[in-house]
Amino acid sequence: MSQVIHIHPDAPPKPALGQPCNGCGVCCLAEPCPLGVVISRRRHGACAALRWSDAAQRYQCGVLVEPRAFLPSGLGWAAPLLARLARRWIAAGVGCDAAMDIDRA
């Protein structure tokens, strides 16, 4: 099965499986994680929380970098909890788990 995803031209190349995440965005552009499913309200396609950072020249999980933006008004106190949950669900710091081949034509 093939899928076309649109990757920012300045995004770093996808690391090998198990290597540290470098913000290539491939996994989140292909499909959202469990938390991304809730945020995006879909199970396929790019995660609505994915953000491109011009400063860092990489993709970042919006729930990690701006968790308040994904909470209803008045629930800002839950931002640290939401960010911690996102870190766990995306396995931040564990390594690349996107088992797909990329052809950046």
C-alpha cells in the first residue's frame, strides 16, 4: 500500500527505526497517534496537532509545545498533564517507530 504525504521541504530525513526522533514528521503526517485521533477527530491522514517550527527546522507535536491550545477555556491548569500524556503516547525519547519507506521525490 502506498500513501502520499506532503513533507516540508526543509524537514530532516526520516531516521532509521529505533534511532532518535529528529522531527522529520513522517509518522504524524501519515496518521495520528491515539491522542492525535482525539484532537484531529480522524484515524487517517495528518495529525491536526502537528506543527512545523521554522526556528527549529523540524516538526513538533503541538500538544507538547503548546498544550493550552488544545484545551477548552478554563482548563489551562491541565496543560502539563496533557503534555505528559502526549509525551507518553508519542513515545518521545524512545526512538523512531515509523516502519515505512520514504521516497522524497
